[in-house]
Amino acid sequence: MDDETTRNRGAHGDVPDRPSARMLDGKVALITGAGRGIGAAAARVFAREGAAVVLAARTESQLADVTASVRDSGGVADYVVCDLADGSDVRAAVERVVELHGRLDVAFNNGARGQPPGQFDALPDEVLDDVYRVDFRGQWIAMAAEVAAMRKGRGPHAIVNTSSVGSLRANPVLPAYGAMKRALNSLTESAAAAYGPEGIRVNAIAPGTTFTEMLDAWEGASPGIVERLEAAAPLRRGAHPHEIAEAAVWLASERASFVTGVVLPVDGGVAL
């Protein structure tokens, strides 16, 4: 599968024109990793459901494009350039949401860093460190800053983290990525227990095969991997980014008001 094929299957966050259920009506939401893929789709889905969204990612041109798209569809959107590997950037992004809207209601911590496929004894230390800084340390700092901001407003509040189905079992091909996402699962559960009494729900989604640029890179390094992954799913296909975003918006909404501490597989049945 080449990049063009993957793009045609929804890698850039195209969202079907569906009626809004207004699940996030009046909410203020921060979305990280929002320049492309699942994050870009989430920007559109969260805005469709009534949220004012603030988008964060490293690449300003991508953020500007997604923000314009949301605004063109009638949504409220702003962006802030943010590198999840830089703790000061992460804290500043949360502060920017409060500056713009006076509060933070919902956070979707979606940004992540992948790794080249291969066994862990061949992974350079600097790659491991990079995955750690973004996929775990960056999430830790983001959640701490988000909780602090949420405490200043009126609840209820919700945090949703993007994990991976690869965190739920042995992952010899992407060991660093799987390990950091499994650590994020633990952090999600711990945060849910810690902050539930304050009205802050914390959950995670665990996407399976999803047509994003990260999947493009894996296919490029391991030709045929997408077909093998699709064959392993009972639905016999991968997901479009908007399908993952739809699960995230539900967890972020009061439709999931009694759900916390959950790592929800969104994987076409691979976890069965």
C-alpha cells in the first residue's frame, strides 16, 4: 500500500457530514496532535459536537489548515504551536486555552511519537528517549497542567488519552511505543482514581490499525504490514481517523458520565 492509497482511505482526518448530537455543547476542549490524522479528525468532530477547540501540534502550517477548516464549517477554533517533548510548551498550551476561553473543560491528549519497527535490542537509545519524552513524559505533564486548569473551573471535566491496541499485549515489533502506551494506560487509571472525587473523569482509547501518516511510515518500512493487520481484525479493515475521534468525543462527553479509568479498544475487534 503506497501513501496515496492510505491518503485515499482517510489519513488526513476527513469527517463525514453527520448531524450533530451536540455532545460537547458549550465545552472548551484542548486537542494535542491536532495537525493531522486522528487529531485533525477530532478537531472537526469535537467542534461539530459543539466544543470550542484549541488545537496543539508542532507544525504550524498543519494547525492553520485544520483551524481554517473548522472555522469554515462554523466551528470555533484556535491553535497553539506545541512540542510535547518540551514541558514548557505543553504548559503554555494549556495556559493559552485558559487565556482564550477562561477555562478548560475537556482535553484530548492525542499527540504521539512513533518508532522505527524492530526488536528492542536494535533500537538506539536516542530513539527510546524521544518516544519516552513525547509518549509518556509529555502526557504526564499535559495531564498535570490540565488538571490544574480544570480545578479552577466548574465541572464536570474529562480527559481522554490516546493509547494503542499495541499496548494491550506483547509488542515485539514496536516495543518502545507499546511500552510507553502501556505506561500511559497505568497513568490513565491512576489519574481516574486520583481525580474522580473532584469531578474529573480520565479515560483512554486504544486504536487499532488507523490510516494515518504513522501507519504510512510503518508500511514504508515493512511493506505489506497494513494488509496483515487488516486481516487480523474481525471487521477485516482498518479505521478512518474520524472513527477513532467519534469514540474519543463520546468518552469526553456527558454521555459517558459514569465511565472513568477505562482503556477502550477501538480496533475493529482485534482485542477479542
